[in-house]
Amino acid sequence: MGDEVDFDFKKIYNPIYVFNYLLKKRFIHFLVIGSSGVILNLLITFLLSKFVFLSESVYFGVKGYTISFIFGTASNLIYNFILHTKITFNVKENHGKRFVVFICYSILMSSSHIW
């Protein structure tokens, strides 16, 4: 009753069909944006901890790395939000409100494992 599956299991071995199906369902968008966000986070964390905060001289690298990781994570959150808004979901309204809710939720979920 309305739970129709639009995936043709007979064509599962056809990679072009599977790719087009995943592209239609936005899975490829999530995969590419999420993966590039992880790379961005790691790159910013590495560059800041290695060259800016000089992590070797401050608490054996813990303080410099933590600050670098916070900047990397923040840039990743902003990057993912912008690309998912524009590419994945094609949202055209309430960017400010959605961004504030997204950042608050992300901070809450990121810090919840500390307690």
C-alpha cells in the first residue's frame, strides 16, 4: 500500500543503473560532501597543529592539537552545511535559522560524549 520499491533488483549487477539510482536518492551527494568534509577537517587540523600552533612546545602537542581540531571541525561543519544546503537539498530559505539550529545541534552532539 504505497510502499513501492523503485529499485529493480534484476539490474543490481549493472553499475550504471546502481550509480544512477544512488544519485537520484542523493546518497552520492552525501558521500562526496561528507568525505571531502573529513579531508578538509584533517587537512586544517594537521596544518594548524604543525605550522601555526607549534604543538611540540605546548603540553606535548595536546593544547595545540585541540585548538587545531576545534578550528578544523568548525570549518568542516560550515563547509558541510553550505554544500548540503545548496547541492544536496537545494534549500532556498531560512538559511540563518537552519544554520543556528545545525550548529547548536552539532555542538551538543559533539560535546555529549564528554559527560
